[in-house]
Amino acid sequence: MINTMVRATYTCSWEEIQKRITDDMNGEPGQWIGEWSLIREGDNGMVWLGEITDFNAFGAFMSDPEENEKDKSMGLDIKVFTIQPME
């Protein structure tokens, strides 16, 4: 079940965003992320929805200096939210 939303703006191209996220999902993060969706929002915005199964691994990944350097080079401004279904 989707439990996390990442909303971001970027200065790189949409294609670069798509490639990076797809590469990430095919790599180590794919081990602790279930279903996910990526949505383009306007000219320089995106929303990623995903099922995180290990929040400790997610936190470590998001704070990794190498990942942060990639974020900076792509002009990413990221906000992360936890979400839950309304019942």
C-alpha cells in the first residue's frame, strides 16, 4: 500500500528525473520499495508515490551524501510526506 509521497521541484530535465528514479528503483532502493508511481507536475515539478517497506533504509538513502550531491546537481528541492488511506 502506498505510504509515502515525495514532492519536488527540479532544474534539470524531466528525462533526467525519470532516468534517475527508474535507476534507483532498479537498484538497492528497489529492495525496500514496493509499488510506486512517478507523476510530472507542471514544467519543473514531480510527485513520487511509493510503498516503503523499510523506513530506516529509506532515511539512510535520502541522507546519503552521494545522493544529496546528485540532488544538488539536478536542482532538486525535495519534501517527503508519509500518507495513509482514509477509511
